[in-house]
Amino acid sequence: MDDARIAMKQEQDHDCLHASNHLSHLKVPRPHLLRPRTCHDPPHENAFSHTTRRHSCPHMPKPMLEKQISVTALTNTAVSIFAASNLLLLHFLSPSGTATLLSLLVATALIALLIFRKVPTAPQTQTIPATTLAGCVVISLLVMLLGGQGSDGLLYRNIDWQVRATLLQDLATMPWPFHYQEHGINWILRAPIGMYLIPASMGNILPFNWVEAALLIQNTSILSITLALASTIFRRRELTIAAVIFVAFSGLDALGTLITSPEILKTPYSHLEWWAAPLQYSSNITLAFWVPNHALPGWLGAILFLLWHKNKASSQAFILFVPLTALWSPLTLLGLLPFAGLVLYRHIASRHALCKDIIAGLIGSSISAVALAYLLTAPESVGISMSMPPFALYMLFQSLEVLPFIALLWLIHKDEPNGRILTATVAGTLLLSPLIRIGIHSDFMMRASIPSLAILTYATAQALARSAFGDDRLGPPMKTKWAIILLAGIGSITPLHEIYRSIRFLPPPLSQCNLLATWNQTAFSESGKYGYFAQVDALPAWMQTVKSAAILSEEPRPCWNREWNIPR
């Protein structure tokens, strides 16, 4: 054995000596043989020059965390999710129309390719580091999990999920299309179901807990892309501040509660936003926990608008996206319309840009046409009216929820050519929304305000970042910084209450009843039910289908096997 080892060692030494003698004639600098060539090495000519040129540094593979993600790719991915949910509505209403669905998909893709092949949604060089996207995924996943999404039984869900979870369950477990029967009346589901359709379409092949996981993945993906796109507005050193402000942003609900109902503050999991009932503008965490179907399209729409406003993206992606939000949240769509109008107004002087915007709007409207017709079924059961709240309450509400943040938006954009009209649009939307009522509740002002509140979130983060790094355009940096920190700190009391509630209470049970029977046992009013249901006969004839599975009315029985904790 020892003789064999000695022989092998001698053979290796001979090979190394032979290679050394051979390389000495090539006059290759030995340091380049001892380490791999890098971009910092000077060019050199040798017998291997043709090889080093072929594998130059720009083509060297990068580690995953150093990769750059295209803004255009992220934007197209997010918009495609909303487009797909709109197209799935055709299959929900009439599965026999699958061929129509496929042809519409192909036609839409071809039209979009022809029109936008030379009009990217963002500059070609605009990219996002993979590390930034990974951080956005972590934040988004935590927010969605804390809001109770995912497989049933993880964390507490707020009472709005009494309806949302049951709606997802019916869509996932019942054959499409279906209707409800109650007291001899046939009811069709007429609701903003866009958030549920893609996960629910997997219900035929996956168990329901996997369907819930699919909903979590979908919503986490949309929020991650939204935050990643928002990161391009900030400098790299400002991203931590922006992330903290996104989670902490809220109006000064704690001050309002201290004025109107101070005893509520003693309960650390109370719902503070109703301090000025019936008025409410929700914090970001409240929106994510209670109404992600309204929040996600509102946030994404606001960021697409801001990217255009900052000359970081074209307007076509935003204009195309606006009508696609209807099936997710028609009220959020209404909140995006003033900003779409602002885009068109600024493009009036440019016929070329205006034409592209109009074409983008027509494409988005064609994809969402069925959804718009579906949602407008029996509109008289919803109703619209004007209502002026008590003047003193209205002024107090606006002073604590809107005006301090409008001031920050104005300070940031006062020197920009179009900054004043942006500030006026946001202020007008938030000042007028409380006067409009759709249905019997304050849903319009709470949901139509989401895009404007997202822009105020950006303004708060931008103002704090500028003052934190010594920018004196907003005033003395030190004083400005601490004033904004105080503002954000008071506002953060609201999301802290929401987060504490999510970990304080046990996860609620899943309803054992269908949606119609569940609704009758919820805390929601009987009249509010007509925002989700319409009689089958009210549907347009072309939407009605001959074969529709019936979900029969159920005998009165408890839909939950234990109590659902409801915050005050």
C-alpha cells in the first residue's frame, strides 16, 4: 500500500513539472493562474486570450441576491393577476363559454403586444435589486399572516372574514355557476369577487386549506410587487424609513378617541377607527387585515400613478389597470378615477400620449366589460345619496385624519411643476368623500379614499426621509424630523392595536353554513346583504345560464362551533 502511494505521488510531481515547463514558454503571468480573472484585472494577450474574451465580465453569472428585477416585468405580473381574475368571471358565470374565454385571452394578448411592444411600462434600465424584492416579500407575508390569511386556524381574523372566508369556501366547493335559494327566491352572488376567483378555481383539484394558501400567495405577491415598485421612488438609504411608515401609517385616531371615547384606549386590542362614527379613514394595517380586496388594487393603482408622476413609468400601465380593479373593489375604482382624469388632463396637449392612454383604457375596459355589467346588476338595491355629517365632527375628523398629511404632501411637491394639482386632487378627494354615500354605510369614503391615503403614506415617508438626512427644504431638519416622528408615532397606535388583537385572540372557526345562511347570523345588517346578492331574474339575459347549481336554504343552526371574538 505504501509503495503504491509513493508511486502515485511521483507521477503527480512529474505531471506538475511538465505543466510548469510548458506554461513557461507561453509567458502567462503566474498570478492569473492562481486566481480567477476579475473585471479589475488589466487586459492581457496570451494563448488563452480568445477564452477570456468570450467569457467577459458582463456575461459572468451573478449570485441570486445581486440580480436585478425588471420593473416592467413586475408591473406586467401584477396587472396580469387582475386581468386573469376578470376573465375568470366569464367561466364563473358560464363554464360553457370556456372557448370564448380562451379566444378573448388570445385576442387581448395580441392587441396588447401590437400596441405596447415599443411602449414599455417603465424605462428599460429601471430595475429593482433582488434583495429589495426579497425584503418586500417578507414584509408582505408577515402582514398577510397577521391579518389571518392562510390555512384556517393560524391567527385571528376580524369579523369581516365571517363573510370573506365563507364566500371563498362557496366559490371553491360549489360547481360553477350556482345560485342560492331562500324562501322560494333565487339569489345570484353579485359581489366584488375578483380577489377570490383565481384561488377558488383550484377548488376542484385541491382541498380547501390549499385554496386558502393560494389566496395567501396571491395577495402576498401583489403586495410584494406594490412595495417593490414603491421602492423605486426612494433612495436606497431611505427604504427602511419607507417600510416603517407603511406599517405605521394612520390618522391620529388615538387623539380622536381620547377626545370622544377615552375609555376605549384602556383596551389594547380595541378598534380605534370609529372614533368619529360614521366617518372613518382606515390605517394601512387595518385595510390589510380587514379588506385586502379593497386595499391591494388601491395601493397598486396609487403606486403606478406615482411612478408616472415621477417620470419613472409610462401612464399606459396605470390607465389600463384602473378598470381592472372593478371586480376587486368598485369603490376603489371610483377612488382611482380622479387620478386617471389627472393623467388625461396633463396629456391633452400631447395627442400622441393621449391616444395611447385612450387605447390602454379601452383594452382595460374590454377585459373588465363583463365584470362591470355583472356588478351593475340591480343597482337600485344599493343606492347612492349625499349626506352631510355634523359640521363640528366633520372638521375635527379632517383636522386629525387628513390636514397634517396634506401639509406634508404640499411641502414635498410645492416646487414641482405639477405638484400643486396633485395635492389639490388628493385633498379634494379626501375632503369630499365623506359627503357621498353608496349603500347605507360609510363604505364609499372608507374605500374610495385608499389611493389618496396611499399617496399620503408616500408623502409622510418622503418627508421623514428628507429631514432625517439633512434636507432643509421642508424647514429646519431636526425640528421637522421630530414633528413627523411625533405624527407617525401617534398614528402608529392604531395599527399596534390591530396587530395586538391578531395575536391576542384565538383563530376563529370556519363557518359550517353557506354564505347566505352565514350572513343571516353575522353582525352585518339585513339591508347590507343586497350589496352582495341580487335576484337571478335581475341578471341580463345573456348572463343567465340554463344550468345552475342551487344552494338550498338551511335550517337555522349555529354556523360556528365557538364564539367569534368581536372588538369594540
